Amino acid sequence: MKENFLIIGAGKSGLSVAKFLKKKGITPKIIDTRSKKELYSIENLINHDIEYETDLINFQFKDFNKIYISPGINPILIGHYKNKILSELDLFLNETSKPIISITGTNGKSTVISYLYQIFKKHNLNTPIGGNFGMPMLDLFDQKDETDFFLLELSSFQLEFFSGKKAHHQSKVFASFLNFSQDHLDRHGCIKNYLAAKSTISKMTLKDDYYFYNLENQETNLLTQAKKVPFKQNKNDPTNVNEKVAKLIAETVLRNFNIPMSKKNFQMEELKFRNQIVKVNSKLTVINDSKSTNPNSTEFSIKKLKKKNSILILGGKKKGCTFNKLFIPNIIKRVYVFGDDYESIAKEINCKNVFVNENLKEVIADIFNYLKTKDSLSNWQILFSPGCASFDQFKNYEDRGRLFDQYIIENSCK
């Protein structure tokens, strides 16, 4: 790796790659449209001899042999130099011989990864999480404790330019493609390109590896040399779906390394803002599913609702997805839509009572004003499952989830 190395994007993953390369004796150049003053962490995280530029328009990409593009950067920026891209995942595989459990899919990735971590922890195994969830994957090598397995959540952005596992790579890989539906079409252009990026997960496996796929989602059944393990993830029965998949993967991994699977049952801890109940001082049920970032995820959460009067809140950045196929059952009496794409979402929703607003705070106030006209709040539930990206008005889905909780509590106290 003696090439001139360029890193596009000075976010967490870009800086992680910069630190990793410096340890290898390689000094990359970083380019980002933001100034150093806006990126206060640069001075603390990388050495001063790394060059930093902000002019993407006139940048000479031809001067570099290797280019790393952070997940949030659209590769269209570098034009016909895409053949120079080296992925974070390629760097990761070159660095370790430890077993890797990699998870992709449109929905459920973080939940399955979280469940796997909990199962392995019960077996006294150290399995740090990195990639799209947890820390940047290359930062996992900075762990002080000995690692048993690596858990990697992989988005389509992280898989898109992955060149694949090679014969000299020593890690045993357990890869899983959980499910597939529309998402990130604003980035990939069409669902075919999005599937192509996701399907690169199969390149992580060779003949001694394992590949888990969804029998009820044909797109996940990819060609691979690995041992194939099918599972069912029934959309019509959302109860414990991800937990069952996590246990199947965990059992396979543990059996492969001659580790007995514990027979003790324990309650899995749920991810924050994934169908989480908000505690309010009333009989009203409020569900915070801010983790939902596409329509398919919203539909999953709708199917988990109890059979009582419901209010659904949607909105944010659509990412090129459509809501015209989202099933709205009769128990949902009102749909409230907010955010950048509220107008187009409202037109696509198949519900006669759709109300729009530009921001979430005003939506919550409107809902509570409506509920004041009802005799009993115990007959009602609110589902906040946006089905959209959060970056139009929030830092991320966690910021969106925290503010939703805050608005609910403020209004319930009035």
C-alpha cells in the first residue's frame, strides 16, 4: 500500500481510515467541503502533517491511486475514477484473522447485531460491534481486550465497492442478508442498483464460510461458495422475528467453534427508539420507532400494533422511496406527516384522514389537542414510525427519537 491515498469525507469513518493508514506508515490526503473549524475533531484525531482540502469541484482525483469514500458521500463526485475506490471492508479483511459475523439487509440489521452481542456476552465472549452500527469498523482494532468474534453491520454504502474476500484472507465469515425492500433510491438511482450493492455481501464468503438468507425474500438467495443456511422472516408475523434469526446465527457460530449453546433463556434488551414505549402519566400508549427509516420498516411496526384506535406519524427525507404501497389498517384513524417531503408522502398515503405539518413539535401539539376531545385515552395509541431519513431536521434518528420523547412528555403534562 505505497500508493497516494485520498479520503473523501472527514466524518467518523473517514477519520478512522486516516488513523488506520497513519499507523501503517501511509499519509493520506483528506478532502471535505467543511472547513477545519467545523470539524473540531480533526486536530485531535489525526496528525498535523495530513493535508486537508475543501475544494471538491476543482480537485484532481487522477493524482491518486487509491480513494476511500465515506458512506455519506455520493461516489458520483469522482466521476470515472470509481475503479480507484478501496473500501473500508477491504482494509478490514486485510488486517485480521478473527472470525467475522457480518449482517446486511434493508431492516433489522441493528436489532439482530444487538441480539447477537447479548447472546455472545452470556457466553463470556468478547464480540465488539462496528460498521454501520457501533464504532467505525477499523477502530475495532484499538480494543484493549482480546476479541473472539467481530460483529459488523454493513449498509449498502459500505458494501457497494467491496472487492471481496480473497484466498489469503484468514477470517472465517458468517454473512447474513436479512431481507430486501426499497431504500436509499436517492443514492443508488434505482432498486436494481440498490440490490446490486446489497448483494455484495456474498463476496464476503468463500467455501469454508456460512451464508444465511431469507426464504421468503428471494433477493437474498445469492450465489455463493459458502454453506447456505436458510431462515424464515415472515412479514405477517413480526413477533420475535429478529430474535429467532439471531439465535440461528449464534447457534451456527458457536457450534462451529465447539462452544455449547447455553440453554438458559433470558430477556433480550431492545434497541433504543425501536418500537420503544414512551412512559407518560396517562393511559395513552405511545410507541417511539424513530429507528424506522423506510416504508417497509414502518409497515413492520404497524403490524405489531394492538387492536385499538391508532394515530400514525410519518415524515422526513423519503430517499426516493414511495409510500403508496404502505398498508394502513382500519385501526389507524389519523396519519400525521411532517418534514421535508411531507407533501409527496401525504399524497401517497392511502388514508382519508391525513394531516400535514412542517415539523414534529407542532404535529405532537396537534395530536394532543385532538385527543383532548376523547373521553378515554386508554382506547388510543400513537405510533411514531417515520419511514424516512432524519437528516432533514435532526442530527440522526437518535436525536429525532429523543426530541419525540421530549415533545410527548411536555404535551402530556399540560
